[in-house]
Amino acid sequence: MGKIRIAYQGEMGAYSESALLQYFGDKVESIPCEEFAKVFELTFSGEADFGFIPVENSTAGSIHQNYDLLNEYDLHIIGEQYYQIHHCLIGLPGTQLDDIKTVISHPQALAQSAVFLHENHIKAQASFDTAGSVRLIKEGGDPSMGAIASAYACKVHDMALLSENIETSQNNTTRFLAIRKAPAALADGDKKYKATYIFTLPHYPGALSKVLSGIAERSFNLTKIESRPLQNKPWEYIFCIDVSAELPPTSYDGLQEYLFSETNSSKLVGIYPASKNPLVD
């Protein structure tokens, strides 16, 4: 039997690849994709067994494109993973921290490491990707150039790890979702489940408030709400919510029936075991 194939957005060594290996283990085949849409395409077509996508970051917020894609594709969330982001300064083999005059990386990584760069008098230069930046400095061969990426990217590209945990905030965490064509297999042994729903609402005052009150009355905790423009219907929106409860998975049947009755349209994207959030739990 071949390895499980998992599609993710980014290059080899990306934070997404490191996170999926933490979730699935290292006995898998990771498939890098240039675009998030490609991750969904490969998963829906069966070319990948799973997709692994980020949906929100504790400092940068939601990744809206992936909420749109969750609505567009008939795929199921089967699990989640909170992954703490630790930035590293990476250089060519044989270089030292004092050799680095300029670093390249994704703009978010540069912003999140701004204090370290200022203290070490290093100039920042924006690039398209963290792991891709490591590849670029390796190909360039300039010992004064460094990159900001993960320790995993440093290992993948066989580079020098010059400094670890250079991010200003140690609370930088990304939430990832594992998706596939079939829903998760649920067991009563899991202590807490989470469910994701996407729905549209009728136009009357208090429609959203009524739905959210009904969720609370059924002993579910609203952990996330996101609104996105409804395609081809200006000023109308879809809502994506996450709810959780320490209840058996069968308890979600009643919630699903309630949402179907109170919304114009409702889609269950997945019921899955809730993952431990290192910033909260």
C-alpha cells in the first residue's frame, strides 16, 4: 500500500508542510501546490487523499480564500491542528549571524521578526514565500543574504540555522484543517467535538441573532464566525461558524436540523475532534 498523499499550499519546507507532518506523521507523501485552489482540486479529484489548509492565524487573522473554497467544494473537514509558528534566521552553510546584511521572506514573517532585524541591523526584503526564500538564497550563493523561515525549511534545504525563535511575539499560532471527500469517522471516546457550518440567512431584523441564540440554547459554544460576500448577489453574505461542545457526536443532529429550519441554506462542512489550542488550553 502506498503512502497517504496530502496536498498543501507552498514549497517544500513550508510551515504548512511542517504542520501536516506534525498532524499526520512523517510516513506520508506531501504534495506542494502553488495555489490554495489546487489543494482543493487535487483533494476533490482524488489525486490527493487529504488536503491540509490554514484558515486562521492568531496575529494575521482569517485566510478568507480558504473559507470561500470550503463553500465552493464538496469536501469535509475531518480534523484540525494548531501549529505554533517559530521563525528562524537561515543562511548559507559556513555563515554566521554577523555575516547577514539582508534577509528575504514573506512580508508577514518579516513584520513578525522586525525587532530582531532592527537589533541586528539587518535589512528586510519582501519575497513571496518563507521556504521559497531559503531556496532562493541557496541558489544565489551570497553569504550576506539570509532568509526567515522554519527550522524544517532549513533542514530540507541543508542550510545553516543562525538564530531560532526570532519572532517578536511567541503567541503566533496558525489553525490548520485536514479535508477529504469522506466525512470523519466519529467515536464517543473523544471528549470534545467541533463542527463547521456554512449558511445563508433570510432578510429580517435579528435573523443572525436568532440563529446564534438557538445554538447557545442547545449548549453549543460558538468559537468562530466569519462572513463572506455571496457570489453574484451584491451585499448578501454567507456565514461560516465553528461550534464546539463536550457532547457525543449524535448531539449535533439536532443542531443540524435547527440550522436547516432557520436558514435559507445550510451546509455541514464537518464534525471532527477538537484539537488542543496551545494559546488557550
